[in-house]
Amino acid sequence: MSMQHRFANPGFLPRLLRVDGLATGATALLLIAGADMLAPLLALPAGLLRIAGLICVPFVAWVLLLSRHARVPRLAMVAVVAINFAWVAASAWVAFGPVWQPTGFGIVFVCAQALVVLVFAELGWMGLHATRQGRTALA
């Protein structure tokens, strides 16, 4: 089965959302519960880490709810992809912007989670593109 067919499979986007939701939920839990421990290692404020984790909570709930749909609503999936891309941009700003000076480990930590989110965003975008092409081919 070609990659295009895998992305166009009706179950691809719900599975992707489930994995995205679980991974984001784990990250949120780490950021909320571990903020005080992570702050000195990353050289980022514990409050920033906690807020980042708390911001993820409604996203996780929404994405896991969407993952229960047999066919994910297109506009909802576009929003998930856009939010993921925005998270990547915000992460780059935290790691390399003028406000904070994270440690080397802090930069690796922020960039690693941003890279995972970027993969979710790109896979979501490819799934959207493939399902649109599949619908066009059927019409």
C-alpha cells in the first residue's frame, strides 16, 4: 500500500489524533507536575512550564474527542494542524527568542517536543491533502 493510500485511509486521521492527544497529554502532565523539577534544568520559569502544560489540557480533551469520529471534520482537522504549527513556532521563540536563555538541555527539551509536534502537524496536513484528493478522485 502506498503512503498516499495510507494517509487517505479513513482511519488515519482519527488514529493520528489519538496518538497526538496521548502524547500531548503526557507532555502536559510532565510540564504541570514536574515544573518545579524541570525549571532549573531547563533554565525556564516553572510558571511558564505550568502554563504551557495547562494550555495543552483543553487541546488534549478536544483532540481525543475528535479522534472518536469515524471521519474527522475537515475544518476541525485544519484547526488542529494550525494549532500544532503555532505550538512549534512558539517553542522556537521560547528556545531561541530574546526573553529566556534556556540551558543546552533546555533547548534540546523544547526543540525535541516541538519536533514531535511538527511531525503531528505534517502528518495531519498530509492526511488532509490525501483525503481531499481521494474525494476528488471519487467525484
